[in-house]
Amino acid sequence: MKSQREILVRPILTEKMLKMQETARKYGFVVNIEANKIEIKDAVEKKFDVSVINVATMKVKGKTKQSNTRRGLTHGKRPDWKKAIVTLREGDSIDFFATT
């Protein structure tokens, strides 16, 4: 089993996710692409000391990019990644901006 450091890569802090945190107690994380819902739930509960009700995961395909250089057209691709949206129990919250 992977450690929680390997499972949770970073939180997703966009305007949409911050609004979901306030209204629906849903928090987004970029997670290891091989992590499953049970491992994600355990990692969030251990790291933030909260109770997780639901975990929704989705794999996001990396965008393809191309640029025109002196050697010609070069192609590249951003890596694929996995997103997890966890729903917390009523009364629980995570403060990403707290300074400890």
C-alpha cells in the first residue's frame, strides 16, 4: 500500500473548487494515477483528520502541444493525471490556507 504522501499530490485550488468547498463540502485533489478510491479516502482522513463520505475519481488526458521551431514542427504531450473529488461529513472542513 502506498503512503499518503505518494497518493495525494496536491490540492486543486481553482475558483470552481473553492465554491464547491463552501457550498457542498467537496474538495479536489490531484492524486497518483494508480491510486484507488479506498486509498484516497484513507489518505485524506489520515492527513486532515476528517471523515470522508464519498470519493469521485476521473482520469484527465494530457493535452497535445506543438510548436514551430527552426528545426521544424515539434510535437509534445502533457502527462495524463488523475483527479479526485472527496465529499466530507457535515461539520468537517479542510483549511488549505492555514499557516502552521
